[in-house]
Amino acid sequence: MKMLYVVNTRHDADAYRVYARVHMDGKATPSAKVTALIVGGLALSGGLVAVVKQGPRLLYLFTILFGALALLGQWIGLWRMQRQLVKNAANMETTFDYRFGETAFDVTYPGQSESVSYKELKKIVETEGYYFLYTDIRMAHILPKKDFSQGDAKAFGKFIAEKSGLELQWHKAK
């Protein structure tokens, strides 16, 4: 099988931070974000007005807390996910070897290897420095553009989109 692209990489903390950002943004729909902002803003402002007018009561303080959590929930979730992934990355010395052919790609890492058909991909996301090839809603192969040892990293997005039949999604994370 002719190899069109080869990527040899070791995931670092930066890769996992960007992955967490892309993953969390992919989970939240625009309507869910707007709903959280409206509900959180209303609860927080209503609780603050009630405290100012009637004094601090337990119900009003819980309303303020609820509003703050609704407003900050996505950022708190992102921070927690990034922290956990970066902590796990520090304990991993795993290198990944990706080889992309005509119909599938092979990934090899210590003690394991697998072949993934392009048609098995669920989503493809590109950022300034990475490609994320999702094989599951919660699992993506992380390909740093700097680690392409064969093939043009800039042309890879078009290649993988054509082979998988998926639209390449752009994400602003760096």
C-alpha cells in the first residue's frame, strides 16, 4: 500500500489543551450557549436585585450561585477537561505513528496498532496547528501539522475530506 502521508508524533500538553477546546466547543450548540447566557444572566441579576432590595437570604444567594454557574459552566468544564488531559499527558511517553494510504490509515503506538477506514471517521476538525480525526463522539486522533514527515500538511485537509466524504470543519483554537 502506497503511503501518501506519514505523521510521527508524541502528544504534548498543548495538543491536549487544543483538543479540549475543540471538543468542548463541539458539544455546545449555539442555542445552548445563548440559553445558558440568558438563564444565567437573568438568575444572577434577579438574585443580586433581590439581595440588594430585601437583604441576603438563602434562596437569593442560591439564585446568584445558580446564575454564576450557568454563565461559567462551559468555561469550568473546559478548564477541568484541559487540566485532566494535561495531567495525563505528563504521565504518557507514548509516540504515535500514522500512515495514510488510499482507503485507510494505520496508527501504531507501543504494543498496539489499528487500521481505520476513512469511512469510519465521524468528524474532521482543523485548527491552526492540528487536525483532529474523530472516530467517535469522544475520541479523536490528534495530528500536529508540524509532525508531518511525508506529505504536505496544508494539503492533508482536502485529502482527508475527500477520502472520508466529510466536510472539514475549521476551529479558531491555536
